[in-house]
Amino acid sequence: MFDPVEKLKEFIRHPSVSTDPKFKDGMRGAQAFVTELLGGMGFKVEAIPTPIHPIIWAQRGGDPSWPHVIIYGHYDVQPADPLNLWQTPAFEPTIRGNRLYGRGAADNKGPLLANIAAVASLLEKNPKIPLRLTFLIEGEEEMGSPSFHAFLEKHRDRFRGADFVFLSDTALPTEQQVVITCGLRGLALFDVIVIGPKGDLHSGLHGGVLRNPIQALTEICATLHTPDGRVNVPGFYDEVRDVEPWERAELKKLGADEAAYAKFLGIEAFYTPPGFSPSEAIRFQPTLEFNGIGGGYQGEGTKTVIPSRAFAKISCRLVPNQEPGKIKELVIAAIRARAPTDVKLEFADQHHGDPYIVVPPGRPNTPPNQSPILARAFRATDAAVTEIWGRPPVYLREGGSVPIIADIKRMTGLDSVMFGLFLPEDNLHAPNESFNLDVMRKGSATIEKILAAVAAG
Amino acid sequence: MFDPVEKLKEFIRHPSVSTDPKFKDGMRGAQAFVTELLGGMGFKVEAIPTPIHPIIWAQRGGDPSWPHVIIYGHYDVQPADPLNLWQTPAFEPTIRGNRLYGRGAADNKGPLLANIAAVASLLEKNPKIPLRLTFLIEGEEEMGSPSFHAFLEKHRDRFRGADFVFLSDTALPTEQQVVITCGLRGLALFDVIVIGPKGDLHSGLHGGVLRNPIQALTEICATLHTPDGRVNVPGFYDEVRDVEPWERAELKKLGADEAAYAKFLGIEAFYTPPGFSPSEAIRFQPTLEFNGIGGGYQGEGTKTVIPSRAFAKISCRLVPNQEPGKIKELVIAAIRARAPTDVKLEFADQHHGDPYIVVPPGRPNTPPNQSPILARAFRATDAAVTEIWGRPPVYLREGGSVPIIADIKRMTGLDSVMFGLFLPEDNLHAPNESFNLDVMRKGSATIEKILAAVAAG
């Protein structure tokens, strides 16, 4: 059995920045590292090519009657810039206290290694355990997984007979409290472009005869919310899933210090839809946000121009059971209906992703046909977390989006058990990223117990 | 008597770009050119220093009982970029057809030389003419005349006993029709900045709990106009001067092809305040325009951020008798009153300028105490234009702003006779600027007659 901390150091030393072609060697090194590690554990490892970075598919087969768990992770990392803000170099792993510092330590190399170490330990103790295992480790997560959808289409057969997906790529609120993520918001993104005169105009020579595209854009955008904080688009909420009382009760277990949260954000007051606290609104309600707006002169001083166009970048976070395509249509229809007729509109479609929800067993709204092995995995997770962390996990939907989880569900029927291992203080995507080695050890021990229980039936 | 076209070529060869320190030699060359030319005509020439570029003050004195005309012009030009779009080099004057091409040909070197040539011809024919003349030629007009206000304050005495200012720095609508500009709009400019959370936020982790600053900004901006095209700020129109029937009648003489104008602008429909045609709205109504808006992510693709701030750059074009300072206060007060309370506001003051109006003699609203010499100048202009151009001038207020004209009026009491000589097709501030040499000749002959008539009394 290898030393997980030493292996994590080795993994971090490969600078596997997927978005930057300069790091081709780091990507290859990280792939080779994973291939060698899993190969050494007896897995049959394939590197499945994609247009960008290959997906590692590593199998431990077995009798088709055995449960089959697919463990997801990613070997790529965010860029390390700005490098000068790192206390120790991003790709030279360094231990300070109970933390290992380095780019990718928490996202996702540490949590992925906690899973691999759990499997290694399990197989060492019980080489004949009746459990099929597949590691599915992609190299484009930090790019938005552009090749994943086509991979699922092409390799759908590989998922046949699998029981569920397990992953550690979500967060713990504190070192004491495990959260099992049971839902993710979806996304629908597009740009709206308002087009006025054919060129920028002098505001003295022509000001007063036409509607300024910036004015038209603000008039459109200002209609998209109600004063009380709901999205003001007909039909927007039609498919929004009701929040179960047990979901609100779970959230209450976390405790919510709203004053501290407002201070953290630096805002004067919250602005949530009626009936939802801030922590509920994030998880249970959809949004329409303006991620960017632009038009005309934005430099120092002044330029008295009437611009020919202005744009806003809009994103909706969606909750089950909203459909991104339908929501985009509704919002665009509302914009078209409300736009003044003296300007032209264009829309630029951006990406989208479905929302996702999985209900643990034993809840009032658990699907009656839930897979028994998925239910067993949830029960095993609850028991193992309670034993090792001293208290049961909390089951929560989250506000963020991991579109591949909904894609896997839609295209293969598989649900996911999301057992997060990174902490808010781990500095994901930021300088001085680190991973808590106590969390790594406890996480790995927990995962080993979960897998053993799934195999035991 | 010099050849005005040859002199204009010589003037253009000095690349007097005031905004770019690289053109220091060109600025010095243009100053020396003007100094030598006017000195050769018997003027006492001074270069009055300012913090940036000196002002040329050239006098032909005489008996204090003689009329005193101050002729304004500027020796600086706009940058010539983009150079690759010029058919012949910007600072190598070239004649094609009846046009002289080169940066500054129309703005303002050609029109200024038409004035200087008129004076030269007048003095050659009548060296003892009872007329005091001062050329006031600045070098910062294309920078917004930043030193002019302080110059007026410091040298107010120099203007004592003068009768009016004469200048050719406005436009003719066509080669056949002279316009005497009788009014200019003022300006009041500022930025509004809406501040939300203390840093940019992830729209998944935090979206749904706070008002996005872009949303707040659009909600504010959308309140600033009424659907029918007026500025929706209490008190905004209180001081707006009524439009005289004769002003609308003058404008009708030009004829207005609204369909052609809409096509030129490239707009679907006009959007003017009720009761004003497009050409009236530009001249007689104030505006509130958004010259720029910005916030959040503006690049390709998407970034799902809630930005910490957003801003708009606002300018109001003002008509007599609106005061820029008061208008700024009214608009800012309206914004404060309408802004949601969950964001913070900041304002950045930008520059401003007063509107200007001068009423020709014999109109129902001509001031009863109008200077007889100013009245004489207007009548002389009307007669000379009618004789040389075959039809009388049209007297119009314009939509643009030349803040120094109002500054001169406020600080010295002097009105201006604005006899424009450039045409829409002259490409001011653009590549391939040119000046129509027929207009130059006719303009110069007209100015000579005007000055002779002012002197004759």
C-alpha cells in the first residue's frame, strides 16, 4: 500500500493545467501518474482520446452480479496565476501544519487520491471483494468538460450495468460536518445585444432623435426582476420543484449566521425571493443574473458618443425540474416582447446544463423505484460518516453547477453520490490552494467503509 | 496679398496635433506660421503662454471709437490616425478637384485662413479702414480648450471695448446654403457607479441572495426617460427656453428629409420628445444620454460572476437657460431617490459647459439692449451672404457644444457671430479631411464684405 500523502505530492508535481497548451508535458505526466498508480493496483487502464485531453477509464471487472461503482475525478487543475501570491511554488508540494499546499491539492487531486487510496486499502485487505470498480478520470473539468458529452454518447455502453457514480468534488462547510450533495443547479446562458444606429454617433449632432441602445438595454433588463426579488418572466417558475420540509430541516442543521454571511459578501441587505432565507434561496430557487454589461465609452474621462450597440451577458441558474432550453426561450421571448420597437435585438447562445437532484432513501419523496444498490450506498455513507466523523452527514442541494452529473443521469440513468472533501479555506482556484490532510485520511477511511458495505450487500 | 490656397498648404504642412507631445515641432511650426503671417499684415502678435499651448493674440489697434472685432480660430488639429486610411498623406496637402486634402484643412485651418485672407485683402484695399481687429487663435481646441477659462479670467481686460466675436468653426449643410449658428447646447457630464458586494462573486455559490449591481444600475437608468422620449427627472425642463415661431420657420427653410436622415443614422424609427421633429429636437431640447455602460465580464464566452460594481457614463446636452451645475444636481438627486437601498452609489464628476444663444436683430425676441455694432454685423452678414451665395443665410441653433462661446459671453459679455464654412462631406476628425476651395473663396469674399460694412457703420 502506497503512502497517500507522498503520492499526492507526486501528483501535484505534474503541472496539469488543461487550458494552457504550455502545460502539455504536465498533462501527460499526470495521465501517466494515474495510469501507473491504477495499473499497479490491478486495474485495466485505458486512455480514451478526446479532441483535447484523454479520459482515463480504469476497470476492475468481475462477476456481473457484483455491484459496479464508477468513481469520478479529474486530473487537470486550474492555472496557478498569479504566481507571485503563492507562499511556496504552486507545483512544489509543501506541507505546513496539517495541510499540503499546491495547485490541485484540493481540486481535485487530493480528494481523488483519497478515493484511490480507499480502493487500494480495500483491495489489499480483501483482494477478492465482490465489487466491480471503474475510475473515470477526465482531463478537461477546469475547461468546462467540453468533450464529456460526446464521450458519453460514444461510450454509453460502458456504463451499462453500473449502479451509481461516486465522487469527491464538492465541499464540506467545516472540518466537522460532512455534506452529501443531493442536488445541483443547472445553467442557461446567453447574450443579448441591442443594436441602434449603424455607427457610433456624436451626441451633440444627433442626441435627441433616437433611442440610445444603452437606454433600451437598461429598460429591457430592468423588467426582468420583480421588486421583491423574483425573476419576472412568464412561466419561469412553472417547473420549479417544491422544496420538501425535510430539505429545509437538513439545512437548519448547519445553522445560518446571516449577519456573518452579509458581512462576508460585503452587502447592505439580502435580496431573496419571498419565502426563502439566503441559504435556501441559493439551493432551492432559480436566478437570472447579469454577468456582464457593456456598451459605448468605458475609459477615463468622457466621450460624448451614442453607441451603435450595447450588450448584456445573462445567466440563469436553474433548479429541478427546469429545462435550460425552455427557460432560454421564455426569457428571450420576454425580452422580445418588452424591447422598444425602435432598436434591433440579437441573441448569442452560450452553453447550458441541466439541474440535478438525487433523493436519499427513506425520504417522503424518494422515488419508489430507486435502485437498491444506490440506496445501500447512501445508507452506507450515512453510517460510515457517523462512525468516523462523529455525526451524520447533512443532505443538501447546492447552488453551484456540475453539468456532467446531470448529463450522466440523462444519458446513462446513473445517479451520483457526492461526498465532498474540500473546505472553504482550501483556496480552490486561488493562490495557496491546500488540502487538509486530516480530512484526506478521514475521507479515505470513510470511502473504504462505504465501498466495503456496498460490496457486502 | 498672399495666395490663400498656397498659404493653407503651408499651414497644413505643420502637423499641429495638440493632444500628442510627439507633435511639439508641428505645434511650434503652426504658431510661427500664424505669427509671421499676421505680423506681415501689420498685426502686433503676442504668444500668450498657457500651461499647455500658447494662445496667439494679434492686434490691429486704432481709435477707440472704431468698432472692434475679435476673430477666433484655432491652429491645432485632431490626430490623423488611422493613417493607412488616407489616400494621400495627412500632412502633405494635395489638391484633387476643387478640394484641398489634409488634416486640419477644414477644422480649422482653411476657415481660419479664409478669415485671415479676408482681412489681408480688406487692409490692402483700404489700409486706413476704421476698424480694430484682434485675432484670438488658440492651440487647445481639439483638447477641449482646457486653458481657455483661465485665460479669460486672467486677460478679461483685453476684451474690454470689443464689440463681438466672429468665427468660422461651424458647418454649412450644403455648398449652396449658409447657416449662421445662433445657439449651442451646453453639457453636464458625470459617471454613476453602483457598488454591491465587496468582490466579484460566484453566481452559483451566491446567486439568489443579493441584488446584482448591474441589475440595480439598469433599474436606475431605466427610470431616467419617459416612454414618450422626455427626460424623467423632476425640474429638468424648468428653465428650458421656449422655442420662437421664427426659429421653427428658419429650420423649415432647410427642408428636412426625415426618411433620408433615418437611413443615414441606420435606425428603425425616431424617438423624440412630443411636439418636436427630429431636427427641432436636436436644436431646441435637452437630452440625457448614456455614453457608456460597463460592469462584470465582457469578453468572449461566459464567466458566471456577480460583479462587485457597475457604472454608467451620463451626459446631458443642455439648452438655454439650463444651468449645468443645477441639472447635474437634479439628475443625481433623482438617481439617489430611485436607487435600491441594498447597493451603494458613487458619482464621479466630469466636465460641463453652458448652453449659448444669440438672437439676430429684428426678431420678436431680440434683446432690446442689443449692441448696435453686433446688430450691424448680423445685418452685414445677411446682406453679404445674400449677394455672394445667392440666398440669405438661415439662422439656427445647433445641437453641438462649443463651451468657449458661452464662456466668452459670461466672462466678457461678448456675443459671437458664427459663420460656418465646413461641409458635412469634409470628413472632420476623420481620414481624408478636405476643404472645398470654392467655399473658401466665397467665404473669404463674404467675410471681407462683412468687416467692411461693420467698419462703414
